[in-house]
Amino acid sequence: MHKPEDASPIFLLFSFLYLISYFNVGLAGTGEKSGGSSAGVNPFTPKAYLVRYWKKQIGNDLPKPEFFLEKASPLDAVQSASFSKLADQNGLSTQLPSFCSAANLLCFPDLSPSPEKHSEDVNFATYSNQNFTNYGTRRSSGVDSFKNYTDGDNIGVDSFRRYSRDSLGHDDSFTGYARDANVADQTFSTYGTKALGANGDFSHYQDGTNNPNLKFTSYSDDASGREQTFTSYTGEANAGDESFASYGKAANGVENEFNNYGKDSNVVGSTFSNYGQKSNAENDTFTSYGTDGNVPENVFKNYAADANAASENFANYREQSNVGDDSFESYGKGSNGPEVHFANYGRSFNEGSDKFTGYGKGAVDPAVDFKIYGVNTTFKDYAKEGVTFSKYNQTALNDQVSLMEDKTGGKKANKWVEPGKFFREKMLKSGTVMPMPDIRDKMPKRSFLPRVILSKLPFSTSKLDELKKIFHAGEDSSMAGMLANSIRECERAPSRDETKRCVGSAEDMIDFATSVLGRNVVVRTTENTQGSKGNVMVGSVKKINGGRVTKSVSCHQSLFPYLLYYCHSVPKVRVYEADLLDPNTKAKMNHGVAICHVDTSSWSAGHGAFAALGSGPGKIEVCHWIFENDMTWAIAD
């Protein structure tokens, strides 16, 4: 082992000079806000490095944007070095909880199995992130109540495995479960299997949740006389997936009711696989399922197949939703005496699609009725007898037109295009009163990763399994879906005239913006969220770059464990800044940044902007505000 005195004097001298130089550069660029003292600031933190990088890459002396710098990793110098070394050794997964906590990442807690059982009634209130394994198993009667469970949590991860299995008359009530949560992940595995009688009630379950992910596997399989009720389930939720696999399979006399399921939700997908398969006298009712939803997608695969005397009712299913797609594969196939009724099914606000494959095929005495059904439907390999169509394709198209018209015959506003989300350029003048959309950031709070760590993590579809291992993402979990979806979008080919890149570090974002716009750039965002979902008055307006048509780089968040932005160049735009005032008091409450797209010729005809403003691609310009934590880069004035 070398002693200090054995080191070369020349080596020590160079090391000392390098350290002094590095330290001084750090202090010179890591002060607090303009005019602040730099005393006590560690020059080796990721944020200190970002400040130095900004000074090196940005070719102007404009004030550094604090809203951008605060997204830097909160790791200190020691943590950054330690986790970087772990990344080198492929060992981050072994320290994931501490890594996620220190780096401010979005990670799901690991739930260890719980052998706990109970023999008495239990009331759970304001709990979160729990594993209920074997809970209520073989219970005789009694009631368990889950009220306001994981409500308002940023992450709600709960597992119910073998819950109420082999029980007799054991009621379960989930009321207000995971409401208003962000990225909730619930798993019900072999729930109520072989249970006799009793009820399972899900009321206001995951209402208002962002990215709900529910999995019901082998739920009520082989049960007898058990009733399940889903009321206001995932109402007003955003972009989630529900999976019902082997639900009620081989059950006897089970009744399931879905009422207001997914109503007013945004892009919620449901999959029913082997639901009610080989069951006896199963009775399912779907009322107002997916009503008023935005692009709801539902898949029914082997639903009630080989069942006996099953009764299925779909009333007001996907009524007045925006687009949406439904697929029924082998529905009621090979069953005995199935009864299926569709009333007001699929009459979406904008035309969706419905596909029926092998529906009722091989069934004995099927009774299937379609009454007032939507357009754009495909029937393939369908039962030839026992199927009736009432008002199908006779008035469906007219019905769809009537859904899109108001009482005066004019075009009805599309509820899924929020007022004020898109507007015309002429609105950006002093004195204009206009609606402001909800510009609040709905994403979980996260930070960028230091580039030195980010560069060592996989980020591609081909290496998805490695990434899932690092972040403890199980198969079909919310985390796995989140990783796959974001990477897939990042790998998507750019649109015409688009240059794009996904960035997970602040330095990468700077590099992309300057590669498109040059080094003399400025980044902007709307100052705060005041005025959201209300009316605002436009005050003084500033035209960036003199109001000339230019190009910019816009960056939008993606849902990922660390702060990930989808950045893309936007050609032919005009950028504005505007004071936003209270319409009543005229007091300033916000300073907004708006971008107006002058060329919309490459946009889809179904884009929400045209639904809100009328017209079509290439015929009008479209403007929108920059939302909280989104940002736009432009050449500095």
C-alpha cells in the first residue's frame, strides 16, 4: 500500500492545481439566484454541474431559468458518485428504494407477502401500500370495509391475494378506494375463489385517479351465489388499464353489476379475458359503461364461453364517448341458452369501431339483441340464428349526427376538448377575456438524473427487460406498462418536418435545444397555475422575436421513473408572452407563455384543435398555452 509520502511531488502538484481550478469554476457558477452568495455551495453536486454546463453551452448572459435548474437531481456529490458506481456494476436494483428516495424518482414499493389472517370484522381507513394475503380466507360471514383507502396518495400499490377465498357469506366493501390517487396499482388475485354467497362492493373505486392499473385474476372463480357490484368505478380517471382475467370462471349463480364504470374517463382500457367462462346462470349487467369517455378501449375475450344460461346486458355502453374501440372475441361461444342484450351501444360522439368475432358461435338457443347500435361495426363468424338487429344501421348514422349537434342544429362542443385549450391567434390581445384550461401538472413530481448515471441505464425496447429489472417492474404491472409506453413513444418515427429526442437529463435537453436553435436561446414556461379552469383577461402582450414566424423546441413530460421529456422541434410558429389578469379586479395573477402553430397542414383532421375551433388541417393557425412544467425554447431576442 502506497503512503502519501511515496507519491510523486509533481503528481501531487498537478492534482492540487486541478482541484483548486475545479473548485473555483464551481463557485463561480453555483451561486444562488442573481446576486446571491455562493458561500457554502458544494461545487460537485449535479445542480452545480448543470449551472456550469449552462454557462458553457448557452451563448448569452440572460438570467438563468430557476424553474429549469430546480429540476436538476437533488443527489449530493457522495450519493451521485455512489449510485454511479452501482450503475457501473449493474447493482442499482439492489439499492432501488434508497436510490429512488435520494434521487426523487417515481418507484413503486415492494410489497412482501403477508401471512396475516383475521377472524373478526375489520374496518380499514386511510391505509396505503399494503399486502393482504390470505386475508378473510375461510371466513364465515362478517364484513370487511375499506373506506378512503389510499385516497389522494401519489402512488397506491396494494395486493389482495387469496382474499375471502373459500369463505362463507363474507361481505367486502371498498368505498372511496384510491380516489384521486396518482399511478395506482391494485392486484386482486384469486379473490373470493370458491366463496359461497356474500357480496363484493366496489363504490367510487379509483375515481379521479391518474393512470389507474387494476388486475382481477381468478376473481370469484368457482364461487356460488356471490354478487359483485362496481359503482362509479374509475370514473373521471386518466389513462389507465383494467384487467379481468378468469373472473367468475366456472362460478354458479354469480351476479356482476358494472354501473357508471369508466364514466367520464380519459383513455381507459379494459380487458375481460375468460370472464364467466363455463359458469352457470351468471348474470352480468353493464350500465353506462364507458359513457362520456375519451377513447375508451374494451376487449372481451372468451367472455361467457361454454357457459350455461348466462345473461348479459349492455345498456348505454360507450354512449356519447369520443371515438373508442371495442372487441368481442368468442363471446358466448359454445354456451347454452345465452341471452345478450345491447341497448344504445357504441353511439359515440365521434365514430368509433366495434368488432365481433366468433360471437355466439356454436351456442345452443342463443338470444342476442342489438337495439340502437352504433356505426362502423364488423361481424365475423357470427351465430346465424337467434340474433336480431333493431334500428341497427338504419338510424345509427343519424343518431351519431344528432349527438354532435346542439338543440339549434349547430355543432355541439366536444367535452373532451377543454375550453381554452386551443384558441385563435387573434385572442392574444389586451382586454380579451378567455377561458383558461387546467394547466396544472398532473404528473408525479420527479427530478432529472445526473447524466453520468443516466448514460449507464438502458433505454430501448430491446433492453426493456433490463430496465424492468432495475425498477422492479413485474410482468403486466403499472411500472412495466409505463416503461414500455414511454420508450415506444420515444422510438416512434418523427412526423413530417419534426426533429425529436427524449431526454432524461437537463444537459441532454440543453444539447438538443441548441442543436436545433443555436446557442443563443432562452427557455420559457408559464409562471404559475393561477387562472386554471376559469376565465382570464389578457393584459400586456409581448411578441417573441418581434412576432416573426420562427421555430421553437417544445418539451413535454412523459410518465417514467425519472424526469423524462419528449422534446421536438416545432417549425413555423409564433411565440408570445402575456400577463394574465383577474377579469373582475384586473389584478395580475399569472404570466403566460403561448405558442401559435402557423402551419397545421400535417395535423390529423381528428385533432382536438379542429374539434374545438372548427375548420381543418392547413386552414387555420392554432394556439395554446404552455402548461405547468412543460417548456418551450426559442432563439433569444
